[in-house]
Amino acid sequence: MSHTVLGYQLMGLDLQFQFQQGFGFWATIFSFLVGVSLIFYIYLRFPQNTLVRLYLLLGLTGILWQLNDLLTHLSANVQTASFFDRLTSMGWNFIGPVCLHFVWYYTRFFHRHRAPHVLLLLYLPSFFLLSLYQMDLYPHVFTYIPSWGWVKDISKPWVSVIQLSWISLLVWVATWNMIRYTIAVRHHPVQFKQALLITLAVSMPAIAGVIVQFLIPLLWHTPSYPVTSSFMTVSVCCTFIALKKYQLFQPRDLIEEELVMSEVPVLVCCVMPNGFAAYLNNYGQYVLGISGASSASRPFHQLFKAADARHLQHLLEAHDQALAGKESNLPDIALHTPSGIRQMHFAVRPLINNGRIIATLWVGKDITDLRQMQVELMRKEYLLSEAQQLAHLGNWEWNVADNRMVWSDEMYRIYGCRSDEKITLARFMELIDEADRVRVKRLFKKALSSRKGFSFYHQTMVNGKDKVIFVKGYIGQTQDGTINRVYGIAQDVTERIEKEKLLEKQNRELEKVNQELDRFIYSISHDLRSPIASMMGIVQLCEEETDPQVNKHHFSMLRESLKRLDHFITDVMHYSNNARMPVNKSPIIWSSLVEEVINSIPAVYHRDVDIHFEYVEQTDEFYSDAYRIKTILQKLLFNAVLHKHPERNKNEVFLLVQANDQQCTLVIEDKGMGIDHTVQSRIFEMFYRANSKVPGSGLGLYIVKEMLNKLEGEITVHSEPGVGTRFALTIPNQKNLVIT
């Protein structure tokens, strides 16, 4: 044996190497290079799932162990050997737990048991022992063997014995698990041979290592030759045979891990680029009536026995498209199965790993029962449409081939057509109101393209009356998916919609009445009791007072309270009359009506207010409800007088009336106190008073608004505080107007 010694200085250590040419050197370096080659081969060529990643991690720990033996073999002194042993000790320290972890995953241990704490207990001792070793808490004993080099003496101290015993125990447990799994899959030829090779790959280095490195040195006190890493070449060979011959790390492993489809009611199949099935889950085997062993020896189009040539062509095209990187869906594929013809829905996509397509993935759902349910549902829908026809509903059908529509008798009645009229789709569209026609055509076109049902409302004119029709339709298809008919129902819902609108209006009115009633009761109790209480107090004062002059003042106060009470009762009466009395049309003589209104205002209120009236007459006949118009003018003029400007000696109110054949415009404008902008939107509310200093019930403007609503009129207000207020009213001429 010849050798050359080289020395290096690194981190204060004198590292020396000797290049030997003995058996140990060549055995170690050969094993190391073979292990590295296998790791790169698996990484580049096979799918990267959890199982493969665990094997790569196991191979990496083995390579580190082999590198440990190689570097200590090349070390020329014990310091160099100890340095490299500490540097690569993670390999031999963790090979035991990683090996058992890989075996458990390979044998589906984690599929049967949910035990996350097991992995913690598996790796924790190795981390603990490695930390003891790296911190030099016990001596590292090395022995030099002339024919081999520096080797670690694992028979001492006792921590090394415990460390190696723990590693050996884990590897033997892994071997025992593999033996049990190999026996369990003995009836599956490919799986059995694959498991047998993995068992040899795990057990051979373990057996050789325990015998040569542990038992012999312990019993006969001989040097411990590091042959375990060299025997890993046997593991590499067994793994390579399993990869090439017995489908180890094939796409089926990736499918089972990522989809977990072995027991769910969905067919899952993995097809290799050559067309042969690499994997078929349990449900797929059950549906197709074949075993898993025989499925791997057949092309996929023989597994999926298409009921006709067209469906077979769809299967082949979907496989080719998936290999080209495209996904596809086959919604209705009929397959021959032991239980008869089954309808399947397939989703086909490429199975990509490491950036390349390694297979095609087929996921199929048996939709036979669903299709039967759909047929039954369509039959019941047809029966339902017949029942609707008996209940005055029309049913229709459009034949796509000849563009002919078949109508029931009720359809002709709904649309007001003659029973002998030939109806086409174009004629049907003509019967739809022009405002709805474009929308209906768009909905119809969308339904044909999406092949989904549709419904819509539209208006039409029948015998001079507007009708609202509800239409609902369905798309009929042949077995090959061609649209052959569109059918559905039509219902005249005019009366229903009118009743719904009336009911909605009545509900709004009822809600409004309820709210007003609440406010009305509250205000009545307050506004009636207030003057009555005031009068009772004045009467009591009169009874106690003997001076006639003082009582005269009391009587004056009593009169004012009675006036307020009378004014409030008058407002309540106007409110009640407006709510219950219909509109009574009569010709309006504006000059006499306005004069009567002005005279009805007590002189005490407008003695310092001038009311100017201007009437522009443009028609001889204006009809409306005289009582309501008179009340409206009384309320507005009285408000203008009451809200006069206190700092002006003379106030003015202007009333302009302009009537024509269509409507009358009334403008009441004053130069009084005005209304604050923040409250102008609320002045027409019941019992709302914008100025509490001016007497009133808060009903005046509310009654004005309600009476205008009865007359179908409108009112607007414009006011500036301190400047004045302007009310503008428009009242339609009811000479030819029907009031509802």
C-alpha cells in the first residue's frame, strides 16, 4: 500500500490527508458515487411527492454516512478524522429515524393511523444524541487500521453504544415493517416484488453493519470495520431494479397521495403517455368490473369500453389533448360495464411534475342515476304544464327544425289570436310589446346558447287593453346534445299584478294612516286639553274675583282660548272631511270664491295686512272641488296673515290665480317672517309647527297637502327668513278628468 500525505490549516486545525490505494478506499468511494448517481436519477426522473422526497432524504443521509467513511479513511491523523466525523455525523445519526419514516409512509402506516406525536418521538432522541456528540460531552474514540484507515470505536464509551443501539433498533423495526408489508401484498405480483426489493435495500446494510461493526467488535474485541456504508451499494441496486422493473415511484403514488381517491365514489385513473393505465382506484375497479392487477396491463380505451365509436373517439382525443397540456371535459360518455351501460362525466387534465407532463389524470363521475332523475323531472314538468293548462295557463312548444310553434287553446285566448292562425317564432315576437321585444329576443338567444331554462315578463296589447304576460321556457335536446325544441308555459298575470300594486298602495296608505293616527291621538289629547285647562283656570279666577273690570279681562282671555279650540276643531273637521269625502266636481267662480275666503279671515288678524288679489282668466270653464280649494286658500292666506313681519307697520299678501283649460296656477306670496331653510322640508308634516311663537295647530299645511293630493295637484314653497314666503300651486282642470 502506498500513500501520500497532504496537510492544510483550517480554523486552527492541522488537517492531514493520505491517499491510500487499498480495498477500503475503493469500496468506499465506489459506494459513494453510486449513491450520488441514484439520488440525482430519482430527483430528475420521478414525480416529487412525499414518498419520493422521503426516499431522497434517506439517500442523502446515506450519502453523508458514506462521505463520513470516505473522509475518515483519507484522514492522516486522529484530529482530521474527528473533525470530519463531527462534520458529517448528521448522516449516520439520522439514518435510523428517516429510514423508519420512509417505511411507514411506503407501507401506508400514516393512512391507517393519525399519530403526529409518533414522528416527534421518532426524531427527538436523534437530535438529543447528536447535540451530545457535537458538544463533546463524551470522548470520541478512533482506532487506526493499517488496511483501512481511521475508524471510530463504537464499543466505548457507553453513549456511543446507546447511540448505535438506537439507530440499529430503528432500522430493525423498519425491516420488520417491510417484511410484514411484503407478506401482506404477496398476491399482487408487481407490488410483492417491489416490496421485497425495498426490504432487501433496508435490511442488508443493517444486517452487515450490526454484525461487522457492532456484534463482532463487542464479542471478540476486534476493530470495527465501517462496512455499513459500503453495503449501501446493495440498497442502491435493489432500488434501481424496483424503479426500472416494478414501478416504484410511479405516477400512481402521486395520485393516491394528492387526491386520496381510493375509497370515494369517483373513478380516478392515471394513464401513461403510451396509453396504458398506471393506476385505477378501487371505485373505478368496481364500476368497470376489473381488478387492479389487470388494469395495469391494458390500454385505457380497453378499460373504458365506449358504447359507440363516437364516444371512443372523444376518449382518444381527450388523452391526446391532455398530453399536449390542455384540459377537457367529456360530459356524457356511455360505457359498457358489468351492470349495463353507464353514463360517465370525465374531466381529463395533464399530470405535471417537475415541469413536465408525466401522465394524464382521468376523474370520472357516474351520472347515470342523475340522468334518469333528470328525465323523470322533465316528465313531471310536462305533467305540471298540462295541469297548468287546465288551470287557465297556456303551454307552447317551438320546433327548431321547421320554426313552427304549437299553442294550446289558452295561448290563443291570452294573446287574442285566432285559433286557426299559424304561429311562428317571429309572429310570437311581434305580439310582444315593442318596449320589451329587444330584451326578450336577447334572453331567448342567451337561453339557446347556454341551453338553460329561462323566464321573463312582457307587456302586450289585446283588444285595446294592456296585459302583462309571464313566460317560462325550457330547452329540449336530443341524446347527442342537439337542440330540437323549446317549450314552456305562459300566464296572464295582469290582474294579479294590478292587485299586487293596489295592495302595495293600500299598505303604504295604511301605514301612513297608522302613523298619522298615532300623532293625531297624541296631539288631540294635548291641543284639546290645553285650552280646556286654560279655560277652567280662568273660570276659577272669575269665581274668586268680584271686580267686574278684572273679570272682563278674564272673559277676554277665555274668548281667546275658545278661539284656539274652535280653530283646532275646524282643522280636525277639515282633515276628517278630506279623508272621507269624494272629490265633488263643480265650476269654480274665482272672484266670488276668493272674496269669500278673504272675508272669512277675522278682521282682527289682518287689520294691518293688505291682501291683493289678481285673477288672469283664460278659460270660461274650470272645474274642481270648491270646498277643498276654498279650504286650501283659507289655510294659506291665514298662515300668511299670522306670520306677518312684526317690525313692519304694514304687511302685504299677494294672491295670483291663473286658470286655463288644463290647470290652474295659484301663487300666494307674503313679505312676512319667512321659514328657516332647515325646516322647509317638514312644514307639510302632520302637527309640525315651524314657529312655536305663532298660534296654530300644526295641521294647516298638512291639510293643504292632503287636499292637493286628492285633487292630483302639486305645491312648492320658496322662503327666505326675514324676507317672505311664496307658495305655488298647480291644480288640474277636472272638467274632463276622472278622479280616482
